[in-house]
Amino acid sequence: MASNNRHSESSPTEAFEQALLALDRLAARRLLTEPEGDESVIQRIEHIMVPALERIGRAWETGSIALSQVYMSGRICEDLVDGLLQESGQPRKDQPRMAVAVLEDYHLLGKRMVYSTLRASGFALKDYGRMEAEALARKVVEDEIELLLISALMLPSALRVEKVRDLLDRSGSRIQIVAGGAPFRIDPKLGREVGADAVGNSAADAVAIIERFAGGGS
């Protein structure tokens, strides 16, 4: 009962964040499906779920919550998005064919946050996990990917984006690359130096960048 009171006293985004951290799937689902004016399901996902995931990501960065909470929050959101969009019959957004990967780096949190946030925003994309530069370049060409998101935590991984760009260029494929992660925040020029077409500093940035690509054609 106390948990429900906290939810009712909070904004929808804060209540949704609390539900995720408590692993309360039913409360989280209810917050997305309760009537709220003329908002569609996808609009409520965008207005409630996406900001909640961003808040959880920032909380982890400041040491306020555990990595396991971030992971489970992302999984719950992915399951909710899949179920709610299927029930409502709403298609995912018009978009380029996309994939996200970690490039020769064992730290997957940044990729998971981007993946979960994009799916929560109504986008569909492939998750390649961790890959070597050569294998990643081959995979995106085989899958006819148009927009590749690469997350890097360590500088050596970020520098390998240049290798992927070179391999793609030599294959004759002009796949757009969006890079993100700590090295690109530290050095704003790094993205341009490794051949990325855009750089995002957060999962929210990734949403805005993709919407820009989709709006202007891929």
C-alpha cells in the first residue's frame, strides 16, 4: 500500500521509475496504460518510460543505484514495449534499418541503455552485442543496416570506430555511424576524427539523432 501511495504522489515518470527499481511490472504497465487525455500508447511510452530510463542511467552514473537495477529496468521496459505495441496494433516508427553494438569492449551498460531507450521510443533495431571491427563491418553489410550505433567506454574501443568506418568505405557501403560513450564526451572532436557521422552523449541524444536521420532520409 505504501508503494502505491508513493506512486500516486509522484509524477508519472517518477512513479514509473520507482516501479522499475522495485521490479513492479504490474505497476509499471498500469502507468503506461491508464487513460491520460488523447495520448496514444507510444506517446505515453515516450513521455514516461524514456525519461524514467534516462533518470535511472544518471542514477547509476552517480552511484545511487546498482548495475543490476539498471539491467532489470531495461529488460522490463523492453518486454512492456513489445507487449503494448503488439496489443495496440501500433507499428514502430518509420526509420532506417538500425543496429547497436559494443566495439571490442567488455562494458555493455551504455549499449543496453541506448537499446532499451530506442525500443521504448518505438524504434526497432538489432542488438549485435560485443563484436570485433572486421566482424561488425561484415555483419552490417550482410544485414543491409543503414544506421549503426556504436557504444564505447574505453578509448581504445572508441578509436576502433575508425577501422569500422574504413572497412565500410572500402566495401562501397555508406552506412551512417553514430558513436557514443565516455571517450566521445571527454573529447568532442573524437567522433569526427574516427569517421562517425554523429555523436550522442546520452540515450536521449540517440533518439534525437535517429529522428533527425529518419526525418531527413537515411
